[in-house]
Amino acid sequence: MPDVTHEEWLRRAEELDLSGVHHIDGADEPGGGGSYAVVSPRNGQVLTQVADGGHAEVDAAVAAARRAFDSGPWPRMAPADRGRALLRIADLLEEHRDRLALTISLEMGKPITDAYAIELRAAINTFRWYGQLADKVTDESPHTAPDALALVTREPAGVVGAVVPWNFPLTLASWKVAPALAAGCTVVLKPSENSPLSALLLGRLATEAGLPPGVLNVVTGDGPTAGRAIGLHPDVDVLAFTGSTAVGRHFLRYAADSNLKRVWLELGGKSPNIILPDAPDLEKAAATAAWGIFFNQGEMCTAPSRLLVHSSVAERVTEAIVERARKLRVGDPLDPATEMGALVGEGHLERVRKHIGTGLHEGARLRTGGDRTLAESGGSFLRPTVFDRVDPGMRLAREEIFGPVLSVLTFEDLDEAVALANATEYGLAAGLWTSDLSTAHRVSRALKAGTVWVNCYEEGDLTVPFGGMKQSGNGRDKSAHALEKYTELKTTWIQL
């Protein structure tokens, strides 16, 4: 993180050029669908006007991607050459790191320190990792009869539609775009209407890095219009989506109603975080639980929003989290001292507050937070919130809140803890704190979640896959396994 003061970030924000036009076929394209305002959640002020894409803009972007795939050089390049292009993108992301971090902080309320140190690190590392992987994936030649030769080749799947949310606008875009490009696909990226600016900059930097026209296109607009148009488009071969389970269902319907395109979904979560009495360090477990639910304002599908703690240590752990929540510095995202920024907007803030009201009505005990703060700033700020005495049947324990709201539930034995953890329609992630190696293995296998963290939370790197079970989705981002979403296996049998 550069040594930049709050005042200097404010000055840079005033000078930031925020262009809001589509990036199609290697060039900026204003489109003909009008525009909409992007409002910063830090102060409620309009940042800029962004092109509002519809069917015409999506058609143009998909047509460019189709040409680039069917007759352009990108799918036919040597994988090592594609890899070098991805490495150039990573270098440009690094070169423009300050500008990208500032853009993300302004458009979605993330603290500038997190945008720079965490989000940009993830995006840069993703393009570098897949750039280095591009020529390491090999085809197969299975041993078969002596009078035949069998070849199994991986071929790029075609045009990829990538629709990503606002909570990690550049990280999640990179998780889709980088492996798709490494595989030889072309991409139409639609960012959230709340956070389109960093994605537009990514598109321009990719063109600057030397991607041929049409290989990466960025179309802005809302989900019901632009997102739906991508989902229904007959020339989109693969759809990769991160967002809510409700919208994920729409994309499955779009595929069924169009060309049966493959749909890969990373959806919601209501992740359990189990703390057993034999946790190696209860203070660390409590501190990590607090960090996990309040990091990124709780706007994470993997957020450990259900804390399942043994009754013998429940009060000790809960009080430690409450103390941390009360000390957490909520403030201007552009202040390097801020630990928790603004929720993405007024509409989302009100949805989270409605969940808090429902929790109070259902009888959960509010230990801290629950109210708006810094209202005079015009921003969408909420105090870190902790509920205990939460019953498993309460909506606090069942529904994804997507905000800095922790629900504490207690259990008496391990079987009850596992049953509570799995009593959800979601299956994205889970945490477990124990000193017993056998317990760690047995419980990890019993938990219905795509990722299980033991004695930590939100750890990992690009070597491991990420994705969900049950209604948290299918397919995997990150790791070499992500390439499976963007490639087709072709068998060629040659009779000798």
C-alpha cells in the first residue's frame, strides 16, 4: 500500500477521469441506449454517467466476440502467446493500481486500503497465474488398440458471457476473464450497474496490452436488460455468473429458452463458522470471526454470517467479537485509517436494515450495532452488528443478508454443530476451529460446502478451486479446474 494520505486520495478523486462508455471490438463505443448515473456510496454523489446498454449493444459486443473467435487470431495463437498477452494485462493492472483501487473505492464503498492491497492483488495475480498456465495444459493420447490412434484435445468453448457483481468488481471479473482468455475463448463482460467503471478500465487496458479487437468486450447496463440479453443470446456459448441464487435461476432459464448454452454459477451463501471448545486459540477464532463478517462490509457470499459456537465458550467468544465490532473504525473509504467502508448504496442499506428489524421482531438479542451511522456524510454506512440468542428457524439464520450482520447460534455436541451447519439451502463455504486432527477431517468431510477452512477463514491462493454446492452454484473459479468451464473435450479416433 503506498504511503498516501486521506487528503491526497481526496485530491486524486477530484481529478479522476471516469469514462463511462462501452468497450466493444477494441474501441470505446457510446452506444445508443442513453445513460444512467453511477452514485458513490461514500457520499451519495454522482460519479459519472455510464452508457446504458441494451439489446443493440449486447448484439454488437457478441458479434465482435463471435468474429474474433470464428475468424480472428486469438483462438489460433500458440498458448504461450496468449499467456504473454495475459501477463501484459497483469503488468498494466500493476501500473494503474492506484487508479483502479481509487475507482473501486469510489464506486462500491470499499476502503481504499482493501481495494489496493487485496482486490488489486487478487486481480493482478489472477492474470499472471493464468498467463503462466496457458501453455501448461496438454492434450491426451490414451493407450488404445495397436491399429488405432486416439487423441483427446482441449478446444476453446467459444464466446463467453461473463456477468459479475459489485462486491469484488475486478477480482470476480478477473476470475472469469483470465481463464476464459487463456483457454482461447472470447469474452463479453457485463459488470454490475453499481460498479461498472473498473471493468471498463480493465477492457481498455486489455486492448492496450495487445488483445485483438473483439477478444474482450465490456458492456454496461442493468441485469434485466443487458444481462438478460447476454443470457438469451444464441451466439453466446458459455455463461459465467456470480451473484444471487435468484438471478442464477434466471440464467438457467435463459439457457433453456435459447441455445442450451452452458451456465456456470457462483451464487449466494450462508456460511457457518464452527468454534469448538478445543479451538487452538479462542481469541484468534473470535478475532477471525469478526474480521470475516465485517471485512468488505459483510458484502461477501462467503462471509461467515452464522457463528456456531459451543455453549461452554459462547459468551466468551461473543463478547470478544462484540468488543471488536464496537472498536471497528467505520468511515470514509478514502481514508487509509478506515476499517469498514460504506455499503454499496441506499437500496442495499435499507435491505440490510430490514433484516435487522426482522431479527429484533423474531426475538434475537442485539448485542451491538444495528443502526445507521455517518448519515451526515450522505453515504450508506451501517454499524457492525452482532445478534445472539438466534434460533435456527429465524430468518437471521436462514437468509443471506450480505451485510455486516453476525448471527450467533449455540450447540451442545459435534453432531448438533454439523446438523446446524448443513441446515441451509446454500453450500459455498464453512469454517471449523478445533485442535483435534481427526475431528478436523471428519467434520470437513461432513460439511456440505465447496470450501472448508480449518483454524482460519478466507485463506487460499489461485492453486485451489473455489465454488459452491447445493444452491450456491456449480463449477469452479480459480485453479486449473476453471479451464474446464471454458474448454470442450474433443475425441479423434484414427484407424491406422
